[in-house]
Amino acid sequence: MTRLTIDEAQARVFRFLTRDMVEELRAVEYETPPLSDAPSPTPLHGLRRAAVEFSHAPGAPDCIYRIRAFGDSLLMRLQLNVRRFVAIYQVPVSDPIDSNTIAPHFERWAIGAGHAGWMIGLRDGTDPWAPERRTVETYCYAMLPEDFLDDPLAQLYWRTDLLQMTRAFMLESRRMGIRLSAPDPA
């Protein structure tokens, strides 16, 4: 295992959050090739439909993403602290909906995420840009291998898993009729 300097580690975290994850999240929604007797000639990057916007301060261990897919948009915060991931999905809610009423709708999704190594929790919160708006935050925690920033296969695993988990979260929300976009202020 190589010993990274703090500057090298911060540069790798920056690249992972602002380049690698942004590109990965663009595949949350993609055009499905038609059934055929051969693989599609178009690679996944040519079939992506999701739009991703992000906010990141260089040197910070977190990044906020807005993922526009499936006719909705999800606000997600991803924290990468060298060997620990925290993904937070923010869902706007109004009375009488809260984390206790939403949790059962995502039970199957949480089981799948747990099998991949994530610990899941839900809590009530507020929108950081509009404190009068209530939200339910779904927290996803994962410990990473010690050499995560040096291991491209571990990075591929967690990037791909986060992509699949986010895709499944958005599709489950859609199936249950749960809007992920905050309503426009009146």
C-alpha cells in the first residue's frame, strides 16, 4: 500500500467527487437498447439520459448533486472521508408525511443496499436552502477499504454500486408516487 500525502489524497477525493461520480451518475437513467442477438454497438456513455449538476468547494470532503432523471430530480450529498462514504438523499415532504411514513416504502431498497455493504437510516430534516421546507433524509453509510483512493477496482465497485443504489431509489420513489423534487414556491 502506498502512503499518500494529504495533498495527493485531497486531489483524488476531488477527482472522485467532481469527475468520476458526476460521469457515473449521468447513467442513473439511460436508453435501453432493443433486444437483439448481439450486444448494442452503443456503449453506456452514449445512452445516458440523466443530467447532473453539482456543487463542490475544492478541499471539502463532500459534494452536492442534483440528478435529473425519470421526470424528477433528486438532491444527493456524497461525503468521502478517505475511507468512509456517506450518501444522503433528500426527499421533500409535507404533513402528515415524515420519516416514519416513508421508511416502509423503501424497505426492499434498504435490504438491497445493506447486502452491498451500506448501513441505512432515515431522519426528518429541513431543506438547507429553504428552512421552512421539511424533508426526509435517507442516510447511507459505508466503510471503504483502507487503500480505497489507491485501488481502481474498489473505486469502480463503489461508484457502480452508488449509481445502482441511486437509480433504484429514484425508480422506487417513482413506483410509490413519491416526488423527489421540491415543489415550486407559490
